[in-house]
Amino acid sequence: VNGVYLYCITPPGYGPGPDLAGFGPEPISGKPSIGLLLWVERLQACPDPSVEATLRHHAVVTNAWRSAPACLPVRFGQWFRDEAALEDRVEARRPELEAALRRVSEASEHSLRVLDPAEGQEETAEVPTPQPASGRRYLESVQHRVRRYEAREHKARALAEQVETHLKGVIRDQRVAPLPLGQGLVSLAHLVGKDHEEEYARRIDDFQNRHAELRFIRGGPWPPYSFAP
Amino acid sequence: VANEPSEGTPSRRPAEPVEDKELVLAELVSRVLDRGVVVAGDLTISVAGIDLIYLGLSLRLAASQTLLPRAHERGELPPLPNLSDDRPGDR
């Protein structure tokens, strides 16, 4: 088997245990790469995508994240025809990977999805738009939808700013992803040092109490997927 | 994996309804697919440019999220996420 599947990157000296299972029968191993350790598995081909495969990938990454002081998760589905191909690609991005690994050291990712129940009620009460009778009406309806989209995105980003301000000194970084209608208002990712996790939870509870009109769904802690380059 | 508190379930709500667990699972899977270091030039996570895993989760998400039950009924399926995310070489 020449193919290699890459799970994540850690500092040297924190390789996988002998019993860690991946996609195939071959054990997962740590491949040294000048200041980095690549968690890899020999696989003939890339695994087919599925939720189960995604979670299997995540389980290996989580193992690395728990055992090493820093872990840079790799996205699902990165398979190389041989070790030389893997080394070439890592070499091309080495400075960036090393910097990112330092940034996520001793840290976790937490997710916060914000739902706006008022938005759901508005949507449910909305009367279906009649077919536009003219080109002008059509353009007006498009303009209305665009403005509504922009207002929604503005609201999501403003809320994200409030959250970031409220968490100042507790989080190292925040990622903001406004959500499509029907999935909530915004999804936030927070990079939290392991020594700040209790304070993070307390401040999120506090923010939630101040915004009873919204609903917050928390996830994590996870390996810092959203903070990898 | 998603049932272990340290790996993804909401840590401060012991009695989350099922749909919330699905939301958290969707959060996790979307992260594994959409985030993380991209080293390889080609990722085998999509077919003809459509990410099937995320599509499936998005539909489940829309169905389980009772806040907006009619959006799905009207056929307004949630748009696919921007998996490229402006990062070169991830497709």
C-alpha cells in the first residue's frame, strides 16, 4: 500500500498509540517532518465520504488533540498517492503550518449557534409572494429579498461583535459564519485556551441571560478545526 | 462520538432536545468537512461540486428545526455552504 491518508499535525514526540484505529487495518502512525509530526494511515484509496467516515476521522483527530499540547486538524478526505507527495505538499506550507500550530497550542474550539425564534415566527406568518405581474415588480421583489438578506447578515455580524466584546480576554479568536434562513442566525467558533474554559462557559451563560430573546446552542470543546489555515 | 460530552454535546444543558443534538452534530461535521488544514489538492468529499454529506445534514437540520417548518415545505432548501471559503487548492 503506497497511499497515505493524513489526519492531523502535532509537534514531534506525541505520536498515536498502537491501538488507535482508523479506516483500514493498518495502524495509524506518526510521520516525522522537520519540527512537525504527521498522523497518517496507509490506505489504498481515500475513504468514501459519509457522516460515519467524517466522525471516524474526527475520532482520530480528537485522540491527537487530547494527547498532544497542540493539534492542527486536517480536513476530511486528504489522501496522497505516496509519502513523497505528502511531504511535498507539507513542505510547500511549512511556515504557515508551524505558525498555526503555535497559535492553537493548549486550546479548544467551541461552537455557538444562535437561533432567533422571532425570525421563525415572521417566516411562518409570511404570506406567499404572488407571481410578479411585470418586470418592474419582479425587480422590486428581488431588491426586497436582497435587502432582507443584507439586513439579516448585518444583524448576525453585529451580534457576533457583541459576543466577541463580551468574551474579550477569554477567547483567543473568533470565526463568524452567518447562516442561511432556516438554520439559525449565525454560527460562531471560538478558540479558547484550556485554562479559560470555565470562565468562557460562565460568560456565555451570562450573555445568554442578557439575551433571552435569542436561543443559543453550544458545542464542543473540539479540536480547533476552524482555526487551521 | 457525538454523544460524549467532551466531543460535542452541549456541555451546559443536560436535557437538550433531540433536534439540538442534531444541530451540534451538523456543526461538528461541517467543521470536519469545511475547516481544517488543506494540504492535498483534491478532496474526496463532493460529487460534481455538491457536498453530499453537508446537503444531507442541512436537510435534516431544516426538518428538525421547528422554528421554520414552512421554509422546507415551500421547497426553500438551505443553500449549500461555501466550502471553498476562498482558500486556494481545496478542491
